[in-house]
Amino acid sequence: MLVQGWLDNKALVLQGQPSQLPVVARQRLIDRVDQQREKDVAAGYTTFVKAAVTSLDVVSRQPRRIELKAQVAYSDSTTDQSGIVMDRTVPTSLTITYIFGRDGDQWKLHEYLSNG
């Protein structure tokens, strides 16, 4: 749920929609997504992302850290203010490693690494 929550809420931010990103991710990752959105806004673009976890394996688990390897079905498109598609990523499967850390009694995404 945490990985899909990250993907869904990141997609909302990139579309300029309200999100619950602070619930699932640490602030520096939120800042990274916000910076990406700010670049799009400055260029007059909006990015639409479709991402879904198709498989998930636990790489390691410790009391305050969990590392997961996920297969993610991913596609995106970037449109201008008129809705014209300026760029598109065709549907693909990505392998992404997600590292979650425990913040008090809540797990939050600490880092992610795309493995292609």
C-alpha cells in the first residue's frame, strides 16, 4: 500500500492536484516532486502519470528499515496548456527499489532507486 500510495500521490502532485504525499514520504522526496512540478508550471506543462505496482519482493527487513524491490507498470504524458501532448513515455515495466524508514510509528518512503 505504501508504494502504491507514493506513486498515486506523486502523480497527483505532478498534475497540480492536492495529495497526501506527506503521509507516505519524507520531506526531501516531497521537495523533489514539488521542484519537478514547479519546472512544469514554469514551462506551462502538466505531467500525467499512470503507475501501478505489479509485483513486490522484500529485499531486507529490519525494525526501522524495509527495502522492497517492485515491478511498476509505468507510462506518462506531458501536455501544454492547450492539452496538446508534448512528450510521452510509452507503457513500460520498471524495476524500482524502495527504502522505507520508520518515523515514530509510521513507515515513510526514504529513498527510491530505479533499476531500469
